[in-house]
Amino acid sequence: MPDLSAEDAKLVTLARATRARTGAAEGAAVRDSDGRTYAAATVDLPSLRVSALGTCIAMAVASGSRGLEAAVVLTAATSVAEGDLAALRDFAGDAVVVHRGDHRGTILASGTSSAAV
């Protein structure tokens, strides 16, 4: 498990709590370039499906954020979805730190938005 900064560990806590509270398949949290955090769970309705990370990115954009520094995705998947990484790159470039972990919050992989994590 990679060593996380205190700020990234906070993202893990937020993502884990959000996923647990909603019972969703995934939880995610991001930190923007101003230090604000956004946490969300997967939205899975008959008429709307958005990943947890996609929801976080949308929240940051809608709040006027100008970029992201880091993201955490807690998922059962073996990698962060390419569509989510593409959205990160579209909004914040290819150097966003991304941590992928399991539903307990154990970080299994870390990298950047430029490659599969």
C-alpha cells in the first residue's frame, strides 16, 4: 500500500464514508486546486447513471473549481474506468494523482490521470 499524504488520507476517509452511507458500488473524493474537497457515490437510477468519480468531477466543475490535485476511487473494479480518467484529463490535465482502493479504503494502486490505475 502506498504511503499517503494527510490530505490524500482525508480523501480516502471521505470516499469510504460516502460509499458506506449510501451503500453504492463506488465512492470517490477529489481535492481541487484551492484545497476544497468533494465526495460522492455512484448514481445509479433508471434514467441516470454516473460514476462516483464522474459525480465528484461534475460537483467541482459546477462549484467553479479551476482544477484538481488528487482523486481517490474506492471500487471493486481492477482499475479506474477509462472514461473517468478521460474526464479527469479533460478537466484537470494528465498529472492529477489518482489512488484506487477497495471498499474498506485500502489503497491498492496509485498513479496519475494519464494512465490506468
